[in-house]
Amino acid sequence: MKITLILIVILISFSMIFPLNTASKTVNTVVITIEAENDSTKEDLHSSLRILIERIHKISIQSGIEGEISDKRIILTVRDIDDNKTELLEELMQKKGKMYIEFQGEIIATNSDIVRVLHPVIRESNRGWIWQLPFRISEDAAQRFADAVKGKAGYPVDIFVDPPENCLIIMNSELYKMISSSSFNAITSDSLSLLDRIQKAFKVSVISFSPENESEIITLAESSKKVVLVGVNGNLKKKLKMKGIAVVPFDELNENRAQLISRALGLYGPYSLGEGLTTGRPVMDMMITGSTPTKEEALKESIILYAMLGSKPLPIQLKIVSIGHTTTVSSLTFKAPNGKRICGVGSLMLMSMLLLVILRRGH
């Protein structure tokens, strides 16, 4: 009787000092099958696999990632990723992440000039949410930038991520007028128009669409490997595809014309050059900024950009073949209030039995 009371007291004491809490964890696993849009080498696929793993770790450091290449496809298995980050995977897999800093049609810096990317900063404003992504460029790139913009205060500087290159861009007449004007020229009227800047920097041709010149446009498009349609409605997309032309459409969403142009061109900016940047002294610290109506959109945009610029650009264009999601629940664990793991029910029972044996022997 005495021994039984002692055991009861011990168990009650343990339960009072360390109240046991059962804790389970939901583990999300995502399996993604990816392939290259065009012919690719084995080296390209292996390089892409390494870059994709690096990107995922930047948005979800705790995730376990396994990757393999089979039948010219990349198969990625991502374990333990938060629900709010699984939706980022699709864009991370399919965006090349090629960055350009451009001034007056000249490319000043690219991904290879980035030496560090810091975590994005997000804050609320009167018109929504503003995000900022600080990054640092090399000394050589900073000097090239300083030389290019010297004495050009107020001029626009553009940062592009995955802009259309070596292709034909067809815009509706209103958008074409906008990029041909000074709408994207920051606060100076002396700058080249955005139309001139992108044509010079990326070797693209931009034309205005009208139903009257549709046949001429189709003939022109046949000599181009890729056509980008921006705000062009009607059957043009279907007619181009029937002729075997690769078409990338950008349709009008709930956004203004400037936002549609920026989205189609991968444009961040234009940013107006302040006096401090135009003295000829190199500045290594740069920043990309953006604004969104909601905090969730700001997080998504900035984190995707952070992951892409913090790694190398993909050497080939990838597309997702399939995405599979599974959810498992981990085994129950027992934790003390301070988060430290302690013995579970089985351990307490075993300890109690051991105490009972010892006490009986001593008796």
C-alpha cells in the first residue's frame, strides 16, 4: 500500500511539473515533373536541377528536396513545405530569372554582376503594400553604371526580369502609343522612349495591331520564332498558332495599361535617377521595388524575385508536366510547455515499474 501511494505521488508530480501535450505535424509533400520546352542537353538539365533546388531552399529552408532526371525530365520531390509556399513553386520552376539593368537601351548589369541579395522588406502604405528587394552588384558593374549615368539626373533606369528577347511584339494601338510616348521616361523629356529602349536592348520589333493590317502582321510573324501578343484580342492568336508560330499572350486583367505593359515586358521601374547616383562615383547597393493591393501579393512577388536573383538563371525554358500533392501526419510527440521534449507515457510507465521493483527489493 505504501509503495502504491509512492508511485501515485511520483506520477502526479510528473504530470504537474511536466503536463504532457500531444503534438502532431502535418507534412506536405509535392512531387513536380518538369521538362524543357525545347531540345536540351543532359548538362542543361542537371544545371537546372541544381538551380531549382537552390531556389526552393531560399523560400523554404526546412524543406527536404530530392531530385532526379529521368527520360529528359526533372522530377522534384519537396517535403515539409508550408501551404502558403507551395503556390510559389510553379512560378519558380518556369521562370528563367534573367535580370537586366538597362539605361538608354544599353545593358549595364546582369545576374552575373549580383554579389548579394537581401531578404525583401514589406510595409503598408496608403495605397496598398510596398515591397523592396535590396541587392548588391560588383564593383566593376557599379563603375559601369556610374560611368553610364553620370550627369543624367532624372533619367529613367529600367530593371527587367525575363523580358521578351529576339522576337516580335504585337500590341494594341493604345499600348503602342503609350510606350512610344514619354509615359515611361521618369521626369525627363530627353530620354529615349521605352519603345526605343527595349528595341535597342533586346533586339525586339514592336508593331501596333489593327484588323486592317492583320494579314501583313501574320506574314511578318512567320519570319519570327516567337510572337508576344499584348492586349490583342480577336482571332490573331489562333491564326498564328495554326501556322506553327510560338505565341505568348498577355491579356488584359484587372490592371491599368501601364501595369499590363510592365507585366508583359518583365519591367520593374522605370526608376528616376537621383542626383546622388549621377556624380560618377560607383554605388554598389541597388534596390527593386513594387507595390500590390494586398500583403499576400507583396510577399509572393518579392519572395519569388528573391529566390530567382539569389540563384543563377535557368539555362533553358522549363514547363511543368504535372504537380502532385500529398499530406501526411507525423507521429504523436509529447512536449513540455517550454518546448523541450520529455518522456512520453510509455517512458513514465516503465520508470514507475522500475521504481516498484526497486522498492520491493529494498523492502
